[in-house]
Amino acid sequence: TVVGDGRPAPPPADPPGGWTEPREPVPAGMLAELTYRCPLHCTYCSNPLAPSGGELFTEDWLRVLDQARDLGVLQVHFSGGEPLLRTDLTALVARAHRLGLYSNLITSGIPMSDAAIGSLAAAGLDHVQLSIQDADPAAGDAVAGLRAHARKREAAALVRRYGLPLTVNVVLHAGNVDRLAEIADLAVGLGADRLELAHTQFYGWAWRNRAALLPTADQLARADEAAAGVKERHGDRVEIVYVAADYHATRPKPCMRGWGRRQLVVAPDGGVLPCLSAAQLPGLDVVDVRAADLAWIWYDSPAFNRFRGTAWMPAPCRDCALREVDFGGCRCQAYQLLGDAALTDPACDLSPHHGVLAGLAARAERVAAVPRRLPR
Ligand code: FES
């Protein structure tokens, strides 16, 4: 339903079927990865290197949305790849809206048109998250693999034209981190209500390209200072989120806010994952959403229970006062760096393997000393 000013009608106060009291833990958010297809080829993309083929049909996704709402999900993030490449996106947003779910479109902005964003807004889309690569157009285009920068500026203007709240997301790496302040100014100029400045998380292609992406310690120190300056300059008008660099941390990030605790991911091929990189973990027994109800997968499947809670934790996590704050860090990072997803994330300086990260940081210093293939 569209009200007179072109904005969508508010969701129904009492969604069809009514609310039932959800069981704990409740997954507040669902990342719906509609496709891995994408016009961009960003060097830091976290998508799997070799995604399994195929995509869910529209009716599968509509059923997933219904089941997600029954499970207690409040927010659905339509993501990818590039979700605008799915011709059924408006229908999915409309269903999410009818169910009372808050819907967020995570997009590169490249395929966005006035007609596309207009129909999504009319269908009830609540929010758009747009990525930008750099303040320097040539450097940004080189990382994206096509002339993306100008298209992104147009996409931001379209989002604002329809009055949708806009988050601008920037992945920081060795090639752009020295322009953090200019990038933030650009995002604010594009009309961002919220700005995410996130150091690269090393999964998928970012893991493959980590030698070129890792910033040096000097770059990080300058970035932390620049981020503080950005908050000072724009923080009263724009919500600014600065995500610290993992490999230089002393405490691990609370990945996904705990395994099987607050969020789930549905991959394009229907696999339901506790995080977007979990498909790489050996023996996880990922269940296809066409083979079982989402509630069973969330509460009862071995994959979601493998690292849920604290019983699985090794030392030093099991006796740590922060075990229910950081949940032992990231399982995928433990697997990638140590070959065992059940170990403490080496980003924690209490991990006996913390030195692995020092080795990677030292490598970044060596790589910085030679000419890079990425524009700086
Ligand atoms: Fe998989 Fe952190 S990305 S647990």
C-alpha cells in the first residue's frame, strides 16, 4: 500500500496470524543473501571463493520470510552479491513489510534505477545500506573492477529522493585507509544518516588477498586518529560506527554477537548458516532451508548448536570473565588462522596462538615496503 506522498504505508499493527511468544534465543536479525552475483569484483569481498551453484526460487524466499517472522526475527537484511539483480526483490520486500519485518537493502547501488528504488519504497523498504569504495574515484573504481564511483553517487541521490534512511558503508584497507577523513566527508555529503567505517574482515576474497589489504601499524594509528576527527566533525548529525582492525586487536570481536544467539544467514543456495563464512567449516552439516523448517534449523540442528553457549569452549575461554561478552571470538577466524574452529580466536591476546597475528602484521609491514598492485 502506498500513501498519498509516495511513502509506504506503515506495517500492519498486528501481522497476519498474530505474534506468538518466541523461545530463547531469538534471532533478531536474518541476513538473506539472495544471490552471489554482483557487478563489482571488490578485492575484499567476503563471499565464498567458490560458491555452490543455484539460487532459491521466489516461493522459497517467501516461505523463509514467513518462517523467520514466526521465529521472532525483527529485521531482514536483503544482501548478496547484489540483491537488486533479483527480479523478485520487490515482492520479497513487500512480504517482509506485510509481516511487520524491518527491511534493509544492502547494495552496491550499481543496478539501482529510479523505478527500482521507487517500487521498493512503495513496497515498504525501510532502509538502504550503500557501499562506497573510496573518495578517490579512480582508486575506488580500480578496487571495484568497474567504473562504479559515479553510479554510487547517483544511487545515494535516488535513495534520498525517496526519503529512505541511508547508511554508507566503507571497507577500509591498505589502499584507502589513508583517505578515511575524505571518504567520511564524501559519505556525509551524499546524505548518509549513518556511516560505517569498517576495517576489512578477512573472509572469502579478503582472506585470499590479505597480503595486499592489510594496513601497517602506522596506517592504523593514523586511521584511529582520523576516525576520532570524523566523529568530532560529523557525530552530532550522523551516527558513526568505526569497526576496529581485527588483526591488530588484543581482544576478539563478539562475532555475530555469539554463535546461534542473535542472527542467522540464509545463503543463496538455501543453506542456513550461523555466520556468512561458516560454509567453509569442515563437518558443519549445513541444512538447506527447503529440507527443514527454519525453527528446527535454528534451535535443533547440529550446525547451530556446535558453538552455541559456553560448553564447547576450550581454555582460556572457558574460565574467562569475558566468555559471554566476546563468546571466544570468531570461529571462522580460528579455523582460517589455526585450522581448528574450536580454538580461541587468536585475536585474543590470552590465546596461546596470538603470535600468529603478529606474524601477519609483520608481513603487512614488509608488503608495504614494495609497490602495490592496488592504487593507494
Ligand atoms: Fe564465522 Fe565469525 S565469520 S564465526
